[in-house]
Amino acid sequence: MEQLITYFETIPSLHRSLILVGGLTLFWVLEGTLPLFNFKYKKWNHAIPNLFFTLTTIIVNFGLAFLLINTAQWVNDTRFGIINWIPNLPLWAYVLLGVLLLDFFGAYLAHYVEHKVKPLWMVHLVHHTDHNVDTTTANRHHPLESVIRFVFTLLGVFIVGTPIAIVFLYQSLSLVATQFSHANIKLPKMFDKALSYVFVSPDMHKVHHHYMLPYTDSNYGNIFSIWDRLFGTFMSLDREDIVYGVDTFPDEIANGKIGELLKQPFHKYRKPTTSNSQD
């Protein structure tokens, strides 16, 4: 564990890039061999806008990284934050609790708030208007959302008290987890269900990308499924019944154009409809 922490304290940017590219490549290949849906699309054409928003996410996070590093250094130096206030905490528990709580503040809470606050939902909409969810959808976030997510992560670092090593570990795990849960892969149903008791599985997260409420407002987790189960936001839907997209923005052609997606948060709010059938 000490070696792991030491590594992530000074993880080179090249290694972080390799995690991003390696994860995308792995799940891209698996999508070709174990597809959940046989999409009738040109995979690279679909990937271009998603990769564009992945790039803008990287740029935003890189530009604001100094705030994250300085905050992590301050909480470490002053022993501020939840995990620093628990006495005699073993290193493994210190790391696990740090990652678990960062997953709550940086992912679950941020995601939940984005769905409940109308202006934030309009920003988050870009992520949901993908009609062919695959591993490239993972970081399809409007630049404004990248800033919002960063703020929640920064808040998490401050409250939880995580040093930079745990922050970088969390971000690496979060990246691979979201690539995995968005990947268009078909796992055995029993295995996927068993996995979802601890981690966010592909089938679990795909429910969140169903085009109608109440399913869109469920399964907000990123790494761990515990938060959805704890706060009552977990829902299930048979994967064969899932339809991707958002009912209020049904234009698939427009939803695949970078220019249209950049303007999407500035549209007038459109009230969604609700499915009558719930599992």
C-alpha cells in the first residue's frame, strides 16, 4: 500500500495519459467482440464529438489542477478533513475511505445535483444526448460541466482531507470505472448483477442513460454503487428495454454535432415526460 501511495504522489503525466488511452482502447476492442447493442453507426464518426469533449475536459482539469494540488497539500499539512480526524486509522482503511468519500462528493453528489438543478441539468444534458452510448461517451461533458465537476471534487478533497496521492488514485480509478460502465459490452446478467452490489456495472449505469424519467434520475454512482443503494436512487431496467438519449432533445443528427452540443446548455429548459412503467 505504501508503494502504491508513493507512486501516485508523483505519477507522471504520461502514465495518466496511458490510463486514459489504454482504457479507451481496451473497451473499444471489447465492444467489437462482446457488444451489448449492435449499433448501426460509423464508430469513428460517433467518437469524434465525444473525444472532442474528452479533450476539453482534460484541458479544464489541467488548467485548474493547481487548485487541487494546493488544497490537497493544505489538508495534508494541517491534518484537516474526515479521514485525518479518525484516530489510529490503518493505511489501507485511510486510502479506501478517502477514495470512497471522494467518489461520493466528486461523482455521486455532483451528478445528483446536476439532475435536480435545472440550469445544471441543461449543462449535463450534453452527456445524455448520445444516442449510441459506448466507452467514448464516458467523458462527453460540456466544458462548463467539467468546471462544475471540478468544483465538487475540490470540495471533496477539502472535506475528506485527501492528500494528492489519494486524489490521483481516485481520478485514475474513476476514469477507468466510467469507461467501463459506459462501454457497449454485454456481460453475463448474473455476473453484472453481482458486480453491481459493490461497483457500478455496465447494465446498472445504462439504466441511467434511458431516455425517459424516472430512469434518467437514477443510478448516479461512478465507482461504487453503495451511494445509490444507500440514498434510494438505485433502479433496475432490463437492458433490452433501454433506449438511449433524452426525450426532450430527440434530434440524433444535431446531438452528434460539436457546434450544436456546445450550444445545448443555452437552450430553453424543456420539461421531460415520465414513463408509466417502472420496475
